Amino acid sequence: MFRILTLNGGSSSIRFTVHESGGGLKPCLEGKLDRIGSPDATLAFRNPADNRQHTRRLDLADRQSTVDFLMGWLEAQEVFASVGAIGHRVVHGMEHTGPELITPELLAGLRDISPYSPEHLPLEIKLMEIFLRRHPGLPQVACFDTAFHRDMPRMAKLLPIPRRYAAKGVRRYGFHGLSYSYLMEELERLGGRAEARGRVILAHLGNGASMAAVSGGACLDTSMGFTPAAGLVMGTRSGDLDPGLISFLARTEKMTAAQFHQMVNHDSGLIGVSETTSDMRELLARESADVRAGEAVGLFCYQAKKWIGSLTAVLGGLDTLVFAGGIGENCPSIRTRICDGLGFLGLELDETGNLAGADVISPPDARVMVRMIGTDEALMIARSVCRLIIAGGGRMDEYQINTAL
């Protein structure tokens, strides 16, 4: 049995999944190291075969000790006895246009661009380095979150600042690309090529939230920009802000650039407005009794509604809206509030289907198809690893005839 290990390093967590070749790349081990660098760090993992969740408290002082622990734990589980390749989610890829085999040259390039994604790239690079060092014979593949947006029109990429910064790579990139790639493949599987080639808005709504406008299978625009902190209000990220706020806070509170970065990435968004939690489920439970929770929910839905309107304008109309992500998939009341008032765009919901969590949640006669699709970034990484190795002439046995690809 050939297996692929996928790794998704975030700002304070590492998700890992082992996919096996039998049954269309089904996971045989899933887990997450959470709250890295905190005394409350945890390892949670599940073997889908017995569906049992296991959780351990950990004392991991920093990212390096976390990476070392994960490598030792995976080796103790004998994961590498059957793993034939490793895929890494890389949040920022600059000009990289697709998955690439990880080489010393690629690692050097990623170190050079670490300042463009200080929340994510350092941990992702550490993961690559230790796996290369401990298992040099295993092919490893970098899968870039920005690659999905690589062909956006120039007007969607430009930032209205002095032109000299564009030469340094300062432009709008877009993120959540692995999720969007998976959603587009699922949309074609479920709705056919014609629907997938139509005018589509993908709404990845979770702790990190963004939207993308896709036409003819190509991304035309997206809500995130130079960094993942732009666009929609999120769990702890602010989304778009007036740039004048930076100098205002520097003058009035002596706020440094580092403090501002901390605020907009970790102390803002839903948790900043509510002052209690970034969890949408908790906010929905509290909103009737806590005005702050109600305003956080309202702001999230209001901004999502605005982005659907603006991206529909980019597309010149709308054929399909796809909800995905933790909030998009699990909060029917949020889907209702976002779509409410957008009937002029052709958006309607079938509330019975919406409450039931149906795959299609729009009425049969609606002008716009509204779908709910569960996203799977880990599976998209595993597929990308397979395709890259096959394209390079490598043999992957049954993967070459696996219909999941």
C-alpha cells in the first residue's frame, strides 16, 4: 500500500494526514498539533478506521521543538514504513505557478521570501528541512496556496502604491488556493464541466475567510491580497482596514509595526469585535444576550454580502455560489443572512435544504445555483503530489489508474 503524508503548517498549528492508495486516497491517519509555543499545546489524532479521537497535552516551547516532536511521533507510529512521498502546503509562493519538488534551491528561495509571510513560511520551511534531513530519499512536494490566483488579470493584482514596490513583489496574490482548487474539481464532478466553466463565486468561510471569482475555470479576483490578513473580517484577522489607521495608532498609542501586525492578525476580527471568542458557533449562541457577539456576527455577514456583490460585478453576473469552510459548511443561519437581500442578483435559498445541509441549497428554479461543498486541502495536496510525480515519469503503481486523480 502506497501512502502520502500531507503537512499543513499554520501560524500556531500543524495539520497532518496520511492518505493511502486504496479507495481513492482515503485518509488512514489524521491529526493536528495545536497552540504551538503555548503551555496548552495539544496533539489530537484520529485513525479513521476505528474513528477514535486521541488527545495529548504537550509542553512544546517553540516551533523547533514542535517539529522535532512531530517527526519523532510519526516515526514511532511507523508512518514512514509505507509513505512514499510527502506534500507540504506552502502559503506563499510568490511567482511559483504550481506544485514543485522540494530541492535545496527551492528552500533557499523560500527563505528569501519569508518576510512576505512571517506567520506561516518559517514553520513550513522547518518542516521541509527536518523531513529532508531525516528522510532524504522521500520525494517532497511544495503545493503553493497562491498558485490558484496566478493568472488573475493585471488590474486585480496591482496595488495603488508607488510603482517601484511592484518590482519587489508587492502586489495582490490571493490565498486559500488549495481549497479553491479542490472546490473547482468537486464542482465539475458534481455539476459538470459547463457549471464549472461558468461564473462562480467560491466562499471559503472559516477562521480564515476569503472569496474568489472564477470564470471559465480561471480566477479573476479574490478578497485576500498581499497577505492573508486582507479582505473579509475573519476569526482573529481584521480584513481590509483604512491604511491611515497605522499612523493614527502610532501617534496616539505609540504602536509599533510589530504590535500592529499582532493586532490585525491575532487580536482583531470576530474576537476583536466580540471581545470574547472567534468561534462563530459560540457567537451565534451568545448574540441574543450579548450585543458585542451580535455585532461580530452581523459584521461578518455584512462584509460577506458586500464581497459577493463586488465579485459578481467582476464576473458580469453569477451562475453558481459555493459555500465551504467551517462556517460556510456548518452554519445555515450565516448562509441565510449572507444571501438575504441578494435576490436582485438571482440568489435565493431553499431554507429546508439549507437547514438540512443539502449539497444544493437553492430552489430548482433559481437563477443562481447555490451549493455547499466540504473542502479538503489535504486531499488536494495528495492529488497534487501524485500528479507531479506521474508527470515527471515516476511510477506510483495504482495511482496511475486511480480515478480519484
